[in-house]
Amino acid sequence: MKKTLPQNLIRLAERCPYPLFVVGGRVRDFIAKLATDKPDTDICAPAPAEDFVSRAKEAGFTIDAVYKNTGTVKLSCGKEDYEFTSFRSDEYIRGVHRPVNTFFTDDISLDARRRDFKCNAVYYDINGGKFVDPLGGIDDIKNRVLSTVAAAEKVFGEDGLRLMRLARIAAETGFTPTEECLDGARRNAELITDIAPERIWAELDRILHANLRYGREYAAINGLSVLKKTGVFGLILPELSIGDGMPQRSDIHRYDVLKHSFCTVKYSDEKIRLAALLHDVGKPYCMIKNGNFYNHETDGARIAGEICNRLKVPKKLTEEVVKLTELHMYDLRCDARENKVRKFIIKNLKYFDKLMLLKQADFSACRDDLSPAPSVVKMTAIYEKMKAEGVPLTLKQLAVRGDELIAAGCPKERTGKVLEKLLLACAVGQVRNDKAKLVSYAQKSGLFTAN
């Protein structure tokens, strides 16, 4: 493993009079032969943070932060970032994410037992060139399983965020949690409600994009399944969880509402994972309220926005998820006239590419059908036709400007609406994208005075 480590880290280890260990994900990944461009490099030693800091500085490292209470140091060298911790044992109060007491030690077994899963508690002695495995984590790695460093009830009871980490690590690595591990998570599932929504969202986002870590296809659905098995999913996304076991039309759908949502994530492009998960979140609400799924996309857009706000999802992504949820049912049966589709494309151009990705994933998830979705084929063909015709797709591409409309007699306060109407008129061939023709069309059509 030493050959895979950065030279600056090896030099730092040589400066230390005590063994310096790599621990956690980087060691696990090496043993499991999981390749990633951005390994997490956690290091530790039976030494005080102050002593380590002085030696790191001598070795040319930049110290970014020091947390003396936990013996933690964040440092960097060149493009490499590291986190150092002194060997320690932590004391928790149930439901409190951070330890209430920290005890420093030189016992590697005690340090190992403060961690979460055995696969993350294997150490590599950089100078000694050997692995140290206090808890049998190497066997877990070889067997591709996730088990806790102590009784699962205790490990998850100490820190509710580990419930999300369990699902995320299972998704990224493909490791399978043991039954004891799952049972311990179930018994402590409610502790997720004590975790800050930002932390929950950060882990959920990584679960949804778990395939990006090691290139494992369909990795996200494994993590979502673990969240469901432990009961955590129902606590963080109860609006969608109600769809578990809720049937859909068997001639269209193979799965219930919740599994269909999971499968939509499975077949979705990485750019739309959250929208894929939430696109049908309105179905359970509509079924309970009205006895059917009619207009679920409208209620779903509202509910998706509420979920995103609750989880502190970034504003731009929230707006996108809401809009895609609102639009995903458009022309599902391919019966909309071409002119209507053209206007729809113009009005929703900002979201068009991602909407096509969502509609395709939604179609594929109905019956695990990877063939092109008919509505996507139709709408994409119309879009390409519009481009080939030179149809202006944005106001910038329109041949007339607002000040030119004002000069032709358009009230200043109406220029925005007139420009939008001209853009739609061009889209359906009512007028050519020529300045004189656009001005004339606006005047003759009464756009300068119409409400």
C-alpha cells in the first residue's frame, strides 16, 4: 500500500518518532480494490495534536485547523488534504451527534472501537509498512460486509448520522450490512430526527450519486434500499414513504409508487437524481385525498419544494426539482399538437434537457424498459426541427429589441410581454424572425395595447 501513498505523507511519517497510521476509507479501498480519483486520507497516531502539528509544519504541511478538544488537525500539502486525529476514546449521550467527552489513549483497539464499521477500523502503519487490524475489519472487507465496531445498538445509539453513513457506504462500496447491523439501525432509526437537516441532505446527496465514487452502476438504489430497510427513509421523506405498497396501473407499472421512484433514480442521469426521487411525491397525497393520482404533478411540485426547504437543499437545485416535478407528465401520451409542444419548449427551455432525462428515466422505471421513451422521441425531434429551421429559442436570439419596440410605439411597461409573445409567434411560424416583420406583426396584432 505504501507505493500508493503521496510522498509528502511518507516524509511526514518518517519525521514522527511514533507510528503514523492511515485509517478508514483509503485503507478499506486499497484492500477492496476500489479505485477513486479522490481518496479520503485520514491519518492518526498515539500522539498529542500539538506534537503532530509541529512535525507537520517542519515537513512543509499547511495547518488549516486545530481542534484540541478532540485531537483533530486538518492539514494540507500541495493538492492533498488530510485529517489527523490523536488516538482517543469517545463518550456519547444518546441522540447527541458529537461526543460529550474525549479520552486520549495510546491503545489502538480503543481508538478502533470509537469508529463506526469494522471495515473503516483497519490501520496501515506507514513506516512499518504493515496493516494493523484490531477488530477483524480485513475479513469484513474481503467478504464485502458492513458490521459495527461494537454492538450495533450502541454504535448507532451514539450517533444518528451513522444511520445515513451506513446507507451511503453500502451504496458506494456495494458492501452488504449484516442483519445485526441492520437491526441495530432499525432500533435507533428515530435518532435521525436529532441530526441537522444539512447533514442529512449531504449524505442523501452522496447516496443519490454513489455511482460517482467508484463507478458502480445503479449504486444509488442500494443505498435507498438500506434507508428503507432501517426505517430511516420513512423518517426523512415520509411524504414519499407512504407510497410503499401503494399499487399503480399494472398495464403501465411493474412496481408500487415507492419502488417506482427508486427505479427512476436507478435509471436516471446523475444530473437529475433528486428530481428522479421526488417526481412522483404527489401520488401518495393525491391517492389519500382524492382516491386517484390525477394532477399529482401539481401537488408533487409543492410537496417537493417543501421537502427541499426542510432539508436545506440549495435554492437553485430546489427550484429545478420543483419545476421538473411539475412538468414531468407533459404530453406523456404524445397527443399534444406540434405547435403546443413548440410553445412548451420555448417556455421551458431552461429545463428542457433535464426534463427529457427525467421523462426517460420515468419511462424506463415503469417496466425496466431501456428503449427510448416515446414522448422524449417526439419532443426531442420537434426541438431539433425548430433549431434546424432557425427558430429563435431565447429573447437574445429574437431579431428585435425592447428599445426598438418602444421606438415603434410600444409602451415601455409592455415590452417584456410583447417580446415573449413574439418569441412564441416565431416558434409556431406565425412570423419570421426579422426585425421589420416582427414590429409589423406586433402592431397589426394589437400586442402594443392588448392585455
